[in-house]
Amino acid sequence: MIAVLGLLVGVALGFWFQPDIPVALEYYLPIAVVAALDAVFGALRAYLDGIFDDKVFVVSFISNVVIASGIVYLGDRLGVGGQLSTGVIVVLGIRIFTNVAAIRRHVFHA
């Protein structure tokens, strides 16, 4: 519950302060957001399954963002940033939908 509240507070602060993202990092922001959402939905699923661990969540959150951004950065350096970016989005998207399906089954018993 604290993670969800932290996410909501962070989003609200982002809308309030409207921070400027450096142009060099704008390409990585959507990847980082999707990676962070994957960690949040995974944490929510773990919470509903009764196996949530805050340390695992923090490590998952940070490592997802760093690894996904690192893969896209490597792709940029190799000249295939678009392809690797698409791959990261597809993999994380599949994980998000898998977690959402498990949450739906848990909440609605369907």
C-alpha cells in the first residue's frame, strides 16, 4: 500500500512541478516508466498472493529501470536502439499483462 501511495504522490508532484527532462534522456523515459510499472504491478500481485517483500520490490524497481534503460542505451550505441527499445517494451508489456491478469483473477475470482 505504501508503494501505491508513493507512486500516486510521485505522479502528483510530477504534474505539479513539471520537471524538465534533458533532451538526451527523453528517449529513455518511456522505457523507464514501463519498467517501473512492471515492478509496481508485480508488487501488487505479490501483495495479493501474500508474498510481498518490500526489499524485493525496491530491488526489482531499481533493477528493472536500470537494466531496461541500459539495454536501450546499448542499442543506441550499436545503432539498433529502436529494435531493442521495441523488444524491451514487448517483454515488459507481456509481464505487465500477465500480472494484471493474475490480479484480475485474484480480485474477481474469474
